[in-house]
Amino acid sequence: MRIAVMGSGGLGGFFGGRLAKGGADVVFMARGAHLAALKATGLTIESPEDPFTLPAVQATDDPATIGPVDLVLFTVKLWDTEAAARAIAPIVGPRTAVVSLQNGVQKDDMLRPILGDNALMGAIAQISTTIARPGVIAQTGTMQRLVFGEFDGARSERAERFLAACLAGGIKAEISTDITREIWQKFVFLVGLSALTCATRCTIGPVRENPHTRAMLLGVMEEVVAVGRAHRVAVPEDFAAERLAFIDTLPAGMVASMFHDLAAGRRLELPWLSGGVVDLGAAVGVPTPLNRAIRDVLVLHADGRPA
Ligand SMILES: NC(=O)C1=CN([C@@H]2O[C@H](COP(=O)(O)OP(=O)(O)OC[C@H]3O[C@@H](n4cnc5c(N)ncnc54)[C@H](OP(=O)(O)O)[C@@H]3O)[C@@H](O)[C@H]2O)C=CC1
Ligand SMILES: CC(C)(CO)C(=O)C(=O)O
């Protein structure tokens, strides 16, 4: 299976690396020092479970040199979505699947006008990875899971082929027949985790212990559930409470990726997380005061560290 990774950072580098290790024909799209290192010394995955190095990988910043592929793993940060989608036009043929592992529930609607309905397959990724240094991806913890599927629920041949490639590479992967619900359910958890860890500058341990922050965490997630249900997504009504129980099982030191971005003074995906909840809530008349407050206290950091 010929696979191109658009944005070979924490997420794309990790999953693209595992797919290549499993025998897929993978080309990595990257830029800057990371691209130079991939070309010079290959790709290294630092992982507590299964570290490995691929000493030589195909890497480029020019999609025109790749030719049409079977599947594009789309893994740029959300603010790069439109530009990266336009850049991959030369490698998307009539049967190419484009699988966005990005966070949030708006990513596929951002891609659809550029790439068309047929190209898109829905997906979520559960993992914690980052570019440790050029050419090197570091995984925190051992959680790694991909869930993907066609938006119409069909178990398509391209989804089955991708599943086989994932499993060959040691990726814990599965096909979902209700991928829209999966994407929203991950969104409920991610918005809660990112909102509360960023607003408090604390890990999830103290957030879930304190009655005030615990109530706010639950309230933030309840708003996401209400917005999803108003958008006719079959998220169970009590899903926020269920996620809170799940959060109680997580390591106390866990934070969201947006917390790392905030701590490092990098740009934030806030407009598509709590900000996305506010916008999507407004579109269907569902009030989202807690997510609005989170968005409004973090907004000064959304473009990176304020001067
Ligand atoms: N990392 C994780 O653990 C998880 C991340 N996600 C989501 O996945 C998405 C990606 O996150 P993550 O992997 O952490 O981000 P990274 O910043 O680590 O990786 C994105 C990479 O894409 C590169 N890039 C952007 N545009 C282009 C382009 N046109 N051509 C070539 N390369 C390009 C960036 O380069 P440059 O640095 O130069 O901009 C960067 O190296 C986000 O939506 C995130 O929320 C979801 C689950 C877990
Ligand atoms: C919650 C988590 C770690 C799950 O993959 C995530 O997606 C993020 O923090 O961006």
C-alpha cells in the first residue's frame, strides 16, 4: 500500500514510521530541519514500548514528486489544514483515501470543499507524541490506537487494506461503522482535558480531586455532549459522566497536547477545541458558557506567547 504522510510530526511521524516498519511503502512530507534530518539520518521513534529507527526513509517537501497514492495520512496542526490540503492535490487520485488524524470535529468539513467527499475517511488517534528533535519522534506513555471508517459506515476495501497495513506495523487499529460518533466522543474528552489543564496550568490529578475544578471539567464536557447531540450525533446523553469516570483512571500527571503547546509558548488549537464548541453551539442555539469562558481566558495565548 502506497501511503503519503502530510505533516510528519509527532502524530504523522509515529504512525507513518510504524506503517513503514510493517512493510507499507511510505513517503513522508515534512519541511525545514525535520525534513533535512529525515533525509540524512532517517526516522527514529523513541517509545517506552517499542523504540526503533528506520535508517532510510522517503521524505520530501514537494508532493508533485510523489505521484498518486492509495492513502494520505493527514497530520498537520489545524491552522495548516487548508494550505496542506491544497498542496496534496497532485497525489490524490479518484480512489485515494485521505485520513485526517487531527483533533477536533471540524477538520473533515475543512477538507471537504478542497478534496471532495469521496476522498475522506474519518479517523481519530489516541496517543501522546511530539518531535523531540529533528528526525526523532518521542512517545509519552504506551497508549496508541487508531480508529477509522467511512462516513457512510461501510466497511470498504480501502479501509480493510489500511487496517491490514496498520496491524502489520503493530498499530492498535480498528474500523468503526460510526466514525462521526467516535470523533465527537474523543472531542468530549479532549475538550475537557485541554480546557481544564490549560486554564489551571495543572495536570489532571489535582483538577479531578478539587470539587470546583472537577465540577467545571464535567460541565465543560456536558456542553460538548449537548452541542454534539444538537448536531444529531448519537453521543449518549450521560457520556460526560462516563468520561469523568474514565478520567479518574488516568495517570495523575496526564495533560493535553495543548498544555504542552501553551507551556512552550507555541500556537494553540484553541479555536477548534473550546472555541469550536462555542461556534458549533451558537450554530444550533445551544449555550456553552463554560467553553466560552475557557476560550476567552486562553485567547491571548492562542497565537503563541503574548509579547
Ligand atoms: N501529537 C499527538 O500526540 C496527537 C496529535 N493530535 C492532533 O494531530 C494533529 C497534528 O499534531 P502533531 O503531530 O502533534 O503536530 P506537529 O507539529 O508535531 O506535526 C505537524 C507537522 O506538519 C508539518 N507541516 C505542516 N504543514 C506542512 C506542509 N505543508 N508540508 C510539510 N509539512 C508540513 C509541520 O511543520 P512545521 O513544524 O514547520 O510547521 C510539523 O512538522 C493536530 O491536530 C493534533 O491536535 C491528535 C492526537 C494526538
Ligand atoms: C488526549 C490526547 C492525548 C489523546 O490522544 C490528545 O489527543 C491530545 O492531547 O491532543
